[in-house]
Amino acid sequence: MIGPAAWRAVDDGLAIAVRVTPRGGRDALAAGTFEHFAARLAAAPVDGAANAGLVALVAKTFGVPKRAVTITSGETARLKRLHIIGDFTTLAEIASALYGPRA
């Protein structure tokens, strides 16, 4: 399955790129550009609240526990890379569904 560059296979799951908009009014993860997902978070980028909100949102969206999601780069940036531990095929199907028929 080939999809946007927003996600790729890794040894134990899926790596994704996400552009975060904190104080976005509500939590939502959706297709962004070819290079990244777009995440809106209600939390402000204060004391790690937005990062914690992003981890919780990604875990819920992909159906994995929060401990299976880690931010691998971009802790203080809008563009972040995350690692999701799980079955690649299942995670990639969810990622593809977020992008809809264009993926």
C-alpha cells in the first residue's frame, strides 16, 4: 500500500508526520498535505499540554493505547514526527482512511 509521505512503515508500526495547530477549538486529526497530517488541538502549547493532547488524539484515532504513541521529533515545533507501535497494515489502513479516496 503506497500512500502519502505523511506516513511510512517502521519496524514495529507506523511513523507519521503531523502539523499541529494548538488552541484550535477542538481536537481533530485529518488529512493535511501530502507531507503531513493536520491536527487541531484545544490545548494551549503550555507545559506540554498540546503534546499530551496530540498523543491522546493520535492514540484514540489509531485505536492504540497512549503508551504506544511517542513524539520522536518536533517537541517544541508545529511539525512533529510520531511513532505508533502496532500492526502496520491496520495502522496504515486507518491512516489511508483519514486521507480518503485520494490516497
